[in-house]
Amino acid sequence: MASNRSSNSLLVPHAMAALDQMKFEVAREIGVSIPQDGYYGDMATRDAGAIGGNITRKLVQMAEMQLAGRASR
């Protein structure tokens, strides 16, 4: 049965600010400038992909650390 929830909606709505902050941090780390006007249409696909890939890598690393902490208890 299909869900009424969009597949890209956040389960924790307040997490949007944290995800935005992580986006800016990752972009700064890899040397990609985020447009100040909020328009991402001129951003290269390669840069956007690098930001998304690094965010995913960090989120997986954070989850692994949490799971490892629970397993050692």
C-alpha cells in the first residue's frame, strides 16, 4: 500500500537547519562556494554531487559511530 508521505520529506522537521549547516561546512571544506543569493542554478553538477556525496559520507560515519557506541555498552 502506498504511503502518503513524500520520499524526500524529513522525518524530523527541525533537522533542516542542521542539514543546511552541514551543507555549508562540507562546501567550505572541499572549496566550493555556495551562492549568497540562494540560486543554485549556476552551480556545476560536479560540485553539487561532491557536496551531496560528502554529506552522505559524514552522515554514514556519524551513524556508524552511534551504532558502535551502542554495541559496546
